[in-house]
Amino acid sequence: MKKITLLLSLAAILLNVAFFLILSHYILFNFVLSTIAILSSWFFVTFSTKNSPNDGFKIGLAFFFSITFIVKIVLSLISDQILKDNPILIILVGIALLESVILFVPNFIRKS
């Protein structure tokens, strides 16, 4: 599973780079946001497969992170190029916080 997620993440990054080089309307801001989305999703899926309490939870988290990956990619592609007052960035940060809470709280509770 770890090798598959790594290969899929690398393929997504290479595809992202190819789109950035080929498409003229694909600006640097969106490229950076989508790359961050790919890397954060890879981190969350890899960490969940390593440290989840049981197999069912691992599969559920992998599915959840795959769905949030698609949402983050779509949002990063349609985001405006401004940092201030950008609602899409707020949603992306909210998704990342939700992913963090869902990933780390059960591990923290299990160890307590």
C-alpha cells in the first residue's frame, strides 16, 4: 500500500508539472496549491496506513483522504490568485485541519 500511494502521488505530481508546463492559463499560484494538496494527501494516507489502530479504520481513512484529495485538487485549480480574503484558501485550510483531527485524535486516544 505504501508503494502504491507513493507511485500514485509521484504520478500526480508529474501530471501536475506537465499541466503547468503545457497550459498557459495554469498559473503558478494554482500549481503550488495543487502540489501542496497532493503532498498533504500523500502524507495523510501514508501516516494513516502506518499508525491506524485497525484495518477497517485504515481503509476508511484511505477512502476519506482520497475524497478530500479530489476536493482539494478541484479547489486549488479554481482558486483566485490572491491570498487575502480568499474563501477557497480558508476551505482548504479547514479541510487540512479536519484531516489532521480525524487522523491524530484516534491515535492519541488509543495511546492514553
